[in-house]
Amino acid sequence: MDDRHTAPELSSENDVVDLLLRQHGMITELFDEVERATGRERGEAFHRLVRMLAVHETAEEEIVHPYARLKLEDGDTVVDRRLNEERQGKLLLSQLERLGTDHPEFSRNLRALRATVLAHARAEERDEFALLRARTNEAERRAMAAGVRAAEAMAPTHPHPGIESATMNILLGPPAAIVDRTRDAIRKAMNGRP
């Protein structure tokens, strides 16, 4: 897989809705990859999925959801539902990370995570992204896309359930990102990967 699958902040889309839809497709592909893989390859694919989900959700929480609160009719309700879904997904993802890919319950729990994440993505696409596209202009969507990429570049690379608001991400995200990225570098070094 190329870097855009492991570093979504490298995506080239200039419209935030297009960018997020592309990332939803990448997440689906990563779930497929984890399900097909075995052994060490499964662990590596799962690590890429974890990173993708963590940085993607952080960027939505910091950039997209606050804007949706302002722009969408009943935006608070729409965003609060998405944040609750994101928290459930983070909890499942954290549990899977603790289990590890060799655990006998991993595949069953991965299917539950996939169902939760993809249902959340469909709800975002239907209830948030489509309305954002209709209620924003091209310049706003371009600015949000740049903001999403910047947020993803600094986001934690592992799930942190309970940090689903923009304020909490801004306060706690950078220290968590440093710890996560250090842990990732150590993991790479120990596995002999560049």
C-alpha cells in the first residue's frame, strides 16, 4: 500500500467532503486487508487501520464537526450523534488493540468494529457531509480540507476514547500524539521495518 493509506494527511483532494469520502473508502480497504491477512501481515495491516481511524476521527472532531455545528440546521444534534458513534468505535478499537491480532476473538471483534465504523461513516455521509456540501461554498470546503490535513499530521495514531471534542483534542491531542508516534517508532524499530 502507498503512503496515502498509512498517512491520510498526504491525500490530495482539495474539497473536504471529497477528502473524507476518499478516506472512508481507504478505511473500507484497510478492513478488507486486515481480514484477508494472516500472521505478521495481519498485525501490520491492523496497525495501519488503527492509525488511519485514529487520525481520521481526530481531524473530523477538530475541524469538521465544529463547522457542522454552525452550518447545519440542528447541527448540535447531528454532531452529538456522530461523536457518540465515534466514542463507541474508539472503545471497540482500543479493545481490539489490547487483544492483539493473534487472539481467538480478534476476527469476531474486528467484524463488530467494522460494522460500527461503516455504519458511522454512512451516517456521516448522509447526515453531515451531504449537507455540508450543500451549505458551504468551495472556498470553505478547501479551507476545511487544508485544516483536516493539518490536524491529521498532528493527530494521535491510536484511539483515545473520551477525547471526542475539538477542545479536548486540542488540549490532550498533542501530548497523546507524541506518545503514540514515539510508540510507533519503537514498534517499527523492534520489528526491523524502516
